[in-house]
Amino acid sequence: MRVLVVSAPLVGHVFPLVPLAVALRDAGHDVLLASGGDGVAVAAAGLPVQDVAPGFDFGRIALRVFPRHPLIARAELAGTADTRGAGLLFGALNDTLTDPVVELATEWRPDLVLHEPFAVAGAVAAARLGVPAVRQENSLFDGRDLVRATTARLGAALRRHGLTELPPPAAAVAVAPPSVATQDGWPMRYSSYGGGGELPAWLRAPGERPRILVTRSTLTGPGDRGPMPAVVAAAAEVDAEFVLVRPDRRSTRTLPENVRVVDWIPLDEALPSSAALIHHGGAGSVFGAFAAGLPQVATVGPGDRRHNAEAVARRGAGLALRPRDITPATLTRLLTDDGLRTAAGQVSREIAGMPPPSELVARLAALV
């Protein structure tokens, strides 16, 4: 079986697709990943990658789209636009992705197309070729809502390829633990490609004090401060070791003695020896902490970050905070609140009970 995997050209979108793609490859199927931008970094996982978005710049898309929709743009910056802002952005992105993805599919002739909700160009290609399309979730939203929002802005691209609407997928793959979010499809245990990098030896075992990892987004933009400056300002008053992962220069000008810095690391390998995770509210970071059973602070911010942070807080597995609300007291609570740790452990066990990617390979092959 030949499987074309299609993702938006962003690390946070393509990395969660890698484990199932690798499981398909390891089962003897031919897999080709269509992405672009930073997404081509998955080639390090041993998967062939076709760049379908040369010169991709998400900022340019936002600057082209949002001035025409100022109210939605304002809501997107506040994290209150729901799927409206994302529909504008990823609708415009897929308008440019659709032709090269269809061209690639026409040449490569896949038997099945696996795509994430914000890469509906993959579904268009599958419909054009008459092969099954499968939607794989990679967020805390219901992918049906994301596809609807994106496709609503895709009329011209659909018409170019002889479609009046996007056909429903042959199947869907749901990765959110049911106690956190509702998604439609076959359940699959969430995992993600770590992006390479070496884990320092000292991060493989717990330190003398509880260790809190602090990460930031791989995609930054207006209104996105992230948690690092606030954590650095409060860290000296907290009995813990803080590790900043890929910090920017602003966050590292002056560091307390209990703050250390590392470059890109495979985060999933560092989490087991840590006590908590603080991050920008991205879905991958939320899922990483859930899978490891760690309490987390997810900062409220633009795009989907408010939605994700509030989902964490509703489940009781962490705190949803604005960066300015990160204080020594909230950081101490992250380490000492037994309720947060208990809920995080429950979600971890829930994820562990979901089928691994390898168990879905036969079901996908049966569609063909």
C-alpha cells in the first residue's frame, strides 16, 4: 500500500503525524510525507518528504488575510476566535497547497491519503484520485470543526479540481483522551516525533531538587510572549530546578542560579525525570505533559492556546495562566498540589490505555 501523508508546513502539525507514518512504513508500506517549511525536518525520522510549500512564510499569510477581517484578527490574538481565525489562515494556506498536493498525488498514485485537519489539500487530492482519505487529529479540537472552518474558505480550490464540497473521510483517527476532549474516530495513543537532538546525561535522571521544564512555541507572532520571562523572574524564590528549552535571548540575559538552559532536546525523553512542565499552550506540549503524567502550566495566548490551556484546567491536570500570573506562589503550587498530580496521572493512564499507532495499520490497510 502507498500512503501519502499530508500536513500543514509547521512543526507542531507534522510531528504528531510521524508515529503513525513510521508504523505504516515499518509494516512494509510505502509512505511519502507532503509538507514544507520547518515540516521537512521530519526527514530526520527516516521518512521521505516532498516539499509542497517552497518559500512558505506563515507570517506573510497572516498579513495578507487578517487586515481584511480586523474583528476576527483581534479575537485571534486574544485566543477567543474559536475556529474563525484558523479557518481564515489555513483556508488561505490550503488554497496554495492544494494544487501541488494534487499534482504530487497524481504523479505518485497513493492508495490512501492520511491528512491532518488543517491540511484538507490532502482530502482534495484523495477525492480527485478516488482513493480513501483519513483524517488524523493532532489537536484538542474536534477535527470536524477545523475541517469545516478551513474548507469554508477553499471554494476556488475545490472548483479547480471539480469539487463542490469536500467528501467525508473514509475514517478518522482520534488522539485526545476522552476525559479531556471529544473527537470523532478510531482512538489512538498520542505520541509525537521529538525532532532529533541529544538529551544531556543530567536530564535523564531526577536532580537534587524537583525539575521543571519550560518550553516555548516553535511559531511566534504578535501577542505571544510565552512563559519564559515570567518564570525566570520568579524562579529564585522557588525550591526547584528550572530548565529553559530553546530560550530566546531576552529570557537569558540574567538567570538565577537555579535556572539552566538547553538547546533543542527530545522533550518526551526529558519529561520522565521532571516534576512539571510549563509551556506556551500548544497542543503538542499539552499532550506531552498528559502522556508523562506531569502537572503543567499552559499559558493563555493567541490562536488555540487559550482553548488548550482551559481544557487542561477543566480536567484539573494543570493551571491555565496568563504569563503575568506566573508567580513564586503559582510555581510552588504546581509542585505541591496533590490534586493536579492525581489528575495528571489519571490522564496519563487513560492515554496509555489507547491503542498504539501500530495497531491501526491493519485497519487503514483494510480501507484500501
